[in-house]
Amino acid sequence: PQPILLADYTAFGWLIDQVELEFHLAPRATRVLSKISLRPNPDAPAQDFFLHGEELRLIWAKINGERITPEVSKTGLTCAVPDAPFVWEAEVEIDPQDNTALEGLYMSRGMYCTQCEAEGFRKITFYPDRPDVMAPFKVRIFGEDPVLLSNGNPVAQGEWHDPWPKPAYLFALVAGDLRAVSSSFTTASGKDVELNIWVRPGDEDRCDYGLDALKRSMKWDEDVYGREYDLDVFNIVAVDDFNMGAMENKGLNIFNSKCVLASPETATDADFARIEAIIAHEYFHNWTGNRITCRDWFQLCLKEGLTVFRDQQFSGDMRSHAVHRIQDVLMLRGRQFREDNGPLAHPVRPESYVEINNFYTATVYEKGAELIGMLKRLVGDDGYSQALDLYFDRHDGDAATIEDWLKVFEDATGRDLSQFKRWYSQPGTPRLHMSEAFEDGTYTLSFAQDTPPTPGQDVKDPQVIPIAVGLLGANGNEVMPTTVLEMTEAKQSFSFRNSVEGWVLDGPAAAERISGAAPEKPTPSVLRHFSAPVILERDITPETLGFLLSHDTDPFNKWEAGRALAKHVLLTMITQSTQPDALYLDAMAQVAADSALDPAFRALALGLPSQDDIAQALFDSGQTPDPQVIYDAGQSLRDALAAHLEPALAPIYDAMACPGPYSPEAGDAGKRALRHGALGLLSRCDGGARAEALYQAADNMTDQTGALTSLLAIAKGGDQVQAFYDQWHGDRLVLDKWFGMQVSLAKPDQAAQVAHSLAEHPDFDWTNPNRFRALIGGLAMNTAGFHHESGAGYQFVADWLIRLDSKNPQTAARMSTAFETWRRFDADRQDMMREQMQKIAAHDKLSRDMGEMITRMLD
Ligand code: HT7
Ligand code: ZN
């Protein structure tokens, strides 16, 4: 298939004043009538009239009331149209029951629902299905279900008017036997908004947290961004079969049940936190995505990067900024760095695609969010607020571009952002090499930036890198607070001197130098708060890392020092077959026992780098990672940590118990995180006795899965696995956990076998994306199991991807990224993975989605 190019953008030749849709629902034969008022777009080049349409049976079409016979192809239709305003009408028939791709109108366990982003609306009716065509919609739904929902405000049963012009990708319809859990919100200007979460009967007791998160999101967007909600009602629907997390359709958000339904008994702390973030994310899209949308899909980061940044700010405000920043960076490194350093690397704003669904990536979302964070750091908080106000004023109702976005920052702050724009077009993770010098009382930090070649782009120009730096004195006190250095050159040095105000960045404005005794060399804390999405390379001793772990005032860098130390220890164990370093073990004992630190922070500090992280680090240093060796080193280090920390662990485990009823709020969740971290280590000493007791006593899902995880990690827990199934086999969301835990925690040599037998289980409904991800994704996440030398993991995943690809290409293609790191490994593993990818590419129903992914990975 021909790629679509950013450079080829042209505006649609017509503007749409109104869309009227009528749905006559039937599972195998839904009729959709459309009436669209169009007029020539004076700003568009001359073109043939083309409407997208796929898998539609055209019954009839009319222009200005006259029957016509358009030319229909697999992708759409063309016909002659008047050179004046006209009305297009059509009736089509579609088959929601047969729609297993879950794009367009489909059925999920008897319920009708839609997913139109990115290009699903063309499977509902003929339409210019592109985000720059915005129009108000009126919808009438006829069907037997008691609940008939669409976008906008309700007008009558099954009738909805959405006054806000929107692109077709934000259209939604839901029909089913649903129950609402309701509340209301009064906006800052006094407007009452009805809030509903619609669920299947029986799920009503899992909506309270989502509703509360929604109200907090609405308030936060008013307080922090000055954005109010703009309809009379905000509906959320929980759907069991869904390709992603959730969708921000105007006034009718549709959620994967997993991302909205929660009760203490069925959802973990992590689930609650994720639900809060996703509810916020989809709600925030109302302004950043819906009121201001994207001109074309190349601009996806315009709405996604910004909305992720906003949901990260929100979660930080609701919980802990430090803990959230660490978690966001863990995610960025785990998913985006992996992508940016492999065959699927692409710019935050891609320049070509074959299938746009393949570009809803960590790069567009997470790196996109990092770019907003860097912009904010560069222009300051006030500059950021002014730029955002200008963005909303200037572009409300627009389908905008990254150029528009950067221009509001330039106009609001007077800065030239032309160099910053490279972040949007240059893929790859910059390496930031740092060295230090200390001479005549002047301390100098020198940096060199270098971004490795990425597919199709060998040479990179220097980018603007905000480097947040603080300096610590020998006694551990901070002698220079965080200062943002702006690196713009390939190589650049920054000098600091000791002044009457302490250490300051040298320059004309710097305070006067202190005369007298020469100062001591300070210790730098660099890239505080992870101020740029780069890999920092520097020579640093374990002792200095230990010093930073003890003294750094920046919580991110404090954690980062511990993480770097752990990485150093693991790499040394792997490459030099050494025993775990005592310095690291002592440092961890101190952190674990430091009750002045937030328990959630301590839990994160005790965690080890992922096996994937270590594999990438080995590969970067020119070595071939062996997944089994990495796994074994992790196990030894955990054993050593458990033995070294044992005296402290039981008191921590006891002290972190949360008395009283379960609460998902951050304080208790942090205590449980530390408690379960301690339990994981303790189980290595007590053979799982405490974990068994916790499992027995657990009255919430966090404790239940925490205990079971600790047992599975030491290859125990058979009885608990059975008990878990007996208790939860009727609950789809909880049963996903049961599948996922067993396979992701299986020993490397057993993982594929465990996955095989679970795939035979009667509850393995592979057509449900959540269940498929739990099992097949669970194996892919079990790094050493997936990469086991037998190749059984590769084969299992490939076989299932082939099977899924013919039913649900979007989810299958996303999961093919299990193979994206294939070039890191030894020749045997590379051969086996290549063979499996070639097998996928050769299957007889290969989708465009999967075809593009495999081509990019193999190229
Ligand atoms: N904007 C949405 C992205 C999306 C999606 C969601 C569900 C199913 C298929 C989808 N394709 C694209 C979700 C978001 O970023 O908020
Ligand atoms: Zn989004």
C-alpha cells in the first residue's frame, strides 16, 4: 500500500454546515441514513468530490433530493456535485455483529458501540472522514434497547444534538441495556452538568471512583487551565471489548471497562491510579483535542502529547509529584526509549504512514508530553500559561498544526522556537555526554549531544536541551539550587563560580565571586526532574551515586541515583560475574528504613531496573545481552537484597499495614506498595509464609494480587492460584489478572508452556482484547520467558498474532512490538525471531496494520 505523506496535505474542497444521522439498529443489518449540508470551501484547491466509505452497502444516494449513482470503490465513492451549496443524502447498511475489528459500529456482548478514531467513521457511512472537516451533528437512534446514547445534549429518547462542530472521529453511539450511576457538577460559571457512568446491570457498585475522578478533573481543568465544560451532560460508557483504554468522543466518552470500573475487592491500587489518570485524560481532551483538534493525523501529538502532559500534571497534583514523575519516566524509558532505539523509531510528528493506527505510540504520546514539559521549562510557568491562554483563544474551533502550537509560544513569550521544533521531526533518543572540570575555583560542566541514526534519518542536528542542574557541597548540603541550562550546540560548557550568593552559573549577571579560600569541588545533580528525554552518559562512581542517593534534594534524582547504582551492580554482576555490591545493599537498607521518606518513594527505590533496560544497556555498550543471564542476575540480586535487608523487612512489613477499611488514596496506596515490596523480598527468606497469610486475610484486590505475586515469584502459590480462580472466575476483569499473573511470573523455561495450557483454558476468550493482552501480552512481558532459547515463546506469540490479525488487526499489530528489539540479541535468537516475523508477514489474511509493522521491524 502507498504511504500517506504529511507533505501531501490539501484541504477538503467543501465545508459542512450540518450533519444529520438516523440509525435503525439491528445486529446484522443496521441502516444508517445521512443528510449532509455542504458548500464549496473557498480556501481549498479544486478537486473531485470523494467521500470515504468502507464495508458499506449503499442502498441509495441523492444530491439535492435527486437520486444519483455514485462510483463506489473499496475505499469510498465519487460523483459529480454542483458548484454551489448542496445536500448529500444516503442510506447504507452495515453489519455490527460481524465487525470484529472493533472499529466503526460493533457489538460487545449484545451492546452496540462505536470507535471512530482514527478512521472508523467511514465504516458507518460515506463521509469525508478526516479530522479537519468539522460540523455540528444531529442524531436519531431507533432500536429496541432502553438506552440510546450519542454525542451532545439529549433532545428526546434516542435523539441527540451536538452544537459543537466536530470531526467524524469524535462521533459516538451506544445502545444497550445499561444502568447509569449519576452525579452532577456545577461549572465555575454556574452551569449544572449531569454526569453519568453507564454500565451493565451488576456493575453499578464499581463507578464511584470514576465519577469522583471525573468531578475532580472538571474542577482541576477550570482551576489550572481555565477550561469549563460546554454541554449539559457528560456521559461515560464502560465497554468490555475495546482496542485501547478509552476514547474522548464529544460528551460521550467510551471506556474499556478495565479503565473505569473499580471496587476495592476487584481493582488494585495501580488500577485506581490508572483509572483516575485516564478519566482525566479523556475529559481534558474536551479542550485539547475536541474544541481544538488536529488538522490531519500527522499532528496527533498536538492533542495526545498535550493531553498526556495535562493528565500527568493532574495526577501529580492529586497524588505525589515526585512519585508520579518517577513512574512517568519509568514508563517513558520502558516503552518510548525502547521504541526510539529500535526499528520502529519515528518522529513525534511522523511524516508518513501506511496505517495511522500504528502511530498511536509511546513516541507520539509520552515523548510528545515530554516536549510540552521541556517547553514549559524553557519559557517558565507564566510563559506557559500565557501561551496556553493564547492557544485556546486563537484556535478554539480549529483543526490545528504543530506550527500553530509553537507559534502561540513564540507570540506569547517572544522566543524563537525554530530549533526547538527539531524535537518534533528528529526521532531517536539523544545521548547527552557529560564531563566535569574544576580549576581555580571555577567548576565547569561540559556536555556533548549526539543522537544515533534512526530508520531513514542518519544525521541529526543539535536540539535544544534544557538541563536542570543543582550542586551539592561535600557535606551533602545543596550549594546551588536547581538552575536550568539551555544547551543548543552540539557541544557546550557551562561554568559556575562560588559567589556571595553561593554557587551560581557564570555570566554577566552572576553575583560577585567570593574572595578568600578556594571552594571545594561541588557534586552535580544533573537532569533533575528528568528535564529532557535523553540518555545521560557520564563517568560516575558508585560512591558518588550513593552520595546523591543520600543527599540529593531533587526527589527524582535521588531515586535516579539508586536506580543507576542498581543498574551498575547488575551490569557488573553480568559482565564480571561478581557478587552484589555491598555499597548498593547498604544504601538500600538505609532507604528502606528511612521513615522520613514517602513509602511510595521507598517502594520505587527498592525496585530493580527491568530486564529489558539491562538488555538495552548491554547492547548500547557493544555487548550481546543474554536474557537468561540477565534474569539470573536479577534473581541473585533480589536474594542478596532479601538476605541483607531481612532484619529491617519484617518491621517494615508490619508498620506499613493499613488499618481500617481500604482506601485507594495515595497515602495508603504508597504504604501498600512498600509493604508488598518488602513482602516480595521477605518471601525469599520465609518461603512465602507471610504471603500465604496475607492472601488468606486479604480483603482487597491489591493485597490479594500482591500476595499471589510474591508467591508466584518464588515458584509457589499453586493453591492460591486455584482459590483465586474459584473466587473470581465469573468476573472478566479480575480473571484477566489471573491469566496475566501466571504467565508473566512463570520461570523462563516454563513460561511458554504455562501460556500454552492457559490458552487451552475454557475461559480464554481470545477475541476479547483484554483477555488476549493478558495472556499473550503477559508472555511478551516475561522477558526471559519470551526470549527463552528454545524459541517456544516467539512461536507462541507469533501464532496467536496471526490468528488475531485476521479478526482484529489493530490490536494484533500493536502487540507485534514484542519483536521490536530482535536485533539486540544473539544470532540464534535473531534467526528465530526473524523467522516468526516472516511467518506472520506471509499469512494469508495479513492486514495492512500488521504488514506495515513487520516491514518496519524487518527493514
Ligand atoms: N484518542 C484515543 C486514541 C484512540 C483509540 C481509543 C480507543 C480505541 C481505538 C483508538 N484509536 C485511537 C484515546 C486517547 O488517547 O485518549
Ligand atoms: Zn488521548
